[in-house]
Amino acid sequence: MSITQPIFARNTVGMTELRRNPAEVIEVATQSPVAVLNHNKPAAYLISAATYEDMLKKLEDAALTKIVKARAGGKTVKVKLEDLQS
């Protein structure tokens, strides 16, 4: 029985092609993700630096949102703006 693994990219490249022409594959990845296949199964995904940085920002935002939601409705303290400045 063979289980098909989903590929989460429109573009795919084999390991041999990646080794043969990495600059071209990276160029394609600047436009959209590239699935790197090994034996016809995804071994890695290649994305642009900008996409990766955006993903990190979104993950950080999601983590901060979780903290905010957990603290919502908790104890509050009144302070003056002048007290917060050094």
C-alpha cells in the first residue's frame, strides 16, 4: 500500500536538478515556494528570504496574541505616563 504525501507548493524540483542549477531554483522560489523532492516525496521546501522573515513575524505576532488573550481580564494597575519614563 502506498500513501500519497501532499505537496504544498506549485513548483517542484528534484535533488539532482537542485544540485545542477541552484541559482535558477532560488530564482523560482523568490516568486513562490518550491518543493524539493527526494524519491518523489517532499524532502524540503525552498522559500524566499522575505517569505521566511514574514513567517517569523507572523509566528511572533501569534505568540504575543496568545499571551495578550491569556492576560485579558486580569488585574490592572493605574499608572501615570510620567512614571513610565526614565
